[in-house]
Amino acid sequence: MLQCLMHTRFEFPQQTAFYKGKVRDVYTIKNNYLVSIATDRISAFDVVLPRGIPYKGQVLNLIAKRFLELTKDIVPNWLIESPHPNVSIGLKCQPFKIEMVVRAYLVGHLARWYKAGHRTICGATLPEGLKEFDALPHPIITPTTKADQGHDMDISPSEIIHQKLATPEQYEQLEQYSLKLFQRGQEYARQRNLILADTKYEFGLFDGKIYLIDEVHTPDSSRYFYADSYEEALKNNESPKQLSKEFVRQWLIENNFMGQEGQRVPEMTDTKVEEISNRYIELYENVMGEKFLKTDYTNIEKDIETAVLQSLEKLN
Ligand SMILES: Nc1ncnc2c1ncn2[C@@H]1O[C@H](COP(=O)(O)OP(=O)(O)OP(=O)(O)O)[C@@H](O)[C@H]1O
Ligand SMILES: [Mg+2]
């Protein structure tokens, strides 16, 4: 039996709101704090897949925690404490309605855009002659809208300001933070023999100050390559092995699912679910440079509740 944490429905003291994201169950406490529970739900093409992936929540939460700690000298972030491997507690910020996507390689959406003949994206210019998976001359920022519903869309900085999604000063600061964070992420990845190809950051305001929120440098928000096999793959005109959710997307595409109307998610057998779970664990061990310790699922909801209650008591 494959165990998963799919849904939670807690009633914490002084809870003022509950939000069910695609992956996280987010509880608001006293309008100021968030209890964010990373479940084992998995989304692709903005659709939550019918089956969960054992340990995925834990993988995401622990990687995000590590990078929030490793980058707090660059920008303050929302995290106060992680009282359980699936849980983070921190400041509830007013999110900017944009995602700051930073890209250093021609891969994914950018590769498709480039192949279609485009040489500019979100105000950034791309040189001629790039091949898929090539490094860009320098990292570029390609922000997207953070859609309440449907798919996120590319947006240019001038449009962000025109639509008042951020002031010019705020946007300038978000760009600076994003590039510095990305540089830190790349340095860290290099030490692990990985390449951070791209990622996205979210920011929010608390007391008028900008904070980094959400998850950072996780396989759901980033793409990594294995540095060793990257060069080799390019020489042989092959796709470099990626550490990201991309392999799930690839599998879905091969089975005719891209999140569009009328398309059906292919059957997720136990074998498939286990394969994806193992891939997430492999990813954890490569990114973190340490063995993954599986959390016990026997009483996981109770364990989470106890840990959160203890933590909230300290906050009061
Ligand atoms: N500190 C924070 N303050 C406010 N909102 C936050 C904070 N950290 C994360 N969030 C928001 O909480 C949600 C986390 O849920 P989850 O990761 O499941 O969402 P998602 O699948 O990325 O997007 P969606 O919200 O569209 O489902 C996101 O909407 C994210 O923007
Ligand atoms: Mg998210």
C-alpha cells in the first residue's frame, strides 16, 4: 500500500482562514501567520493529478526550508519555523501578483518560445543561434502573472508597472533580489555537481517591507541538470537528465495530456507512482547532499497537529 498525505482539515486555535492550493493546505492564524502544510499532491500543467506521490510533500518542504535559511542574508523571508517535515509556519504576506522567473538556460517554455522564432521575451532579448539546453549569455528574468484561475502568462516589466502589480521601485528591488537569489542557488548547485537552470520566486509585503515567500529552489519551482552528464548529453544531441518535475510533464505529454480541455490524465499505476516518488527522493538527496529520512505515515495527521499546536503556542 502506498501511503500519502492528500488532504488535511485542521481547526487550529485562532484560525481565520483556510486555503487549499494545488499542493499546499494553507491555514491563516490571527490574519498574521500562515501554517503551510505541503501535502503529497502533485500538479502538472496547473492540474492536480488524481494520485499523490509518497514523500513529495516532505521533499518540497525540507528543500524550501534549507534554501530559505541559506538566503536570508539576501532578502528577509516569511519562514519562522518548520515544526514537522511537511510543515512551515511563517508570516502571512500580501503576495505580489507576479512570479519572478529567472532563466539561465534555453529549456522548457523558453525553448518552445525560441523555436517558434521569437527573440524577445518579457522585455529581454535572446541571441541568435541558440540550441535547446544551451546556456544563455546571462540569466534573464521572465516574469509571469500569478493567475487566480487558469494558466500564468508572461508579462513584461512595463506592463507590471502599468497594471500597478508593483511600483517601479518595488519591481526594481524584486529584480535585484531575484538575480542575487538565483546566483546563490547556482553557486550552491555547483557544489553539489548540479546546474540550476531556472526557477521562480514569489514575494510579498508585510508591514510595507518586501519578503521572499513560498518555496525556494525546490524541484517543483526549479529545473536542475546533473553537471557531469550535461556536457556529454549536449555533445551527443541528447536531452540532459533533469532533476525537476519535468520528467512527470514529459510522461504526461507522451500520453497526450497537457492540461487542455477534453484531455485525460493517463492512468497512474502503483509502479508509476513509486517511480515518481523515488525520483523525488533521488532529487532530494542530490540537492541536499544527504540521505532522505522517510517520515512515518502511521499517525501523520496527528503528528502534524501536535507539532503545529506546540509551535503556535510559542508564537502567542
Ligand atoms: N508567506 C506567504 N504569504 C502569503 N501567501 C503565501 C506565502 N507563502 C506562500 N503563499 C501562497 O500560498 C500558496 C501555496 O499553495 P500551493 O503551493 O499549493 O499553491 P500553487 O499550486 O503554487 O498555486 P495556487 O495557489 O494557484 O494553487 C500559493 O498561492 C502561494 O503564493
Ligand atoms: Mg506553489
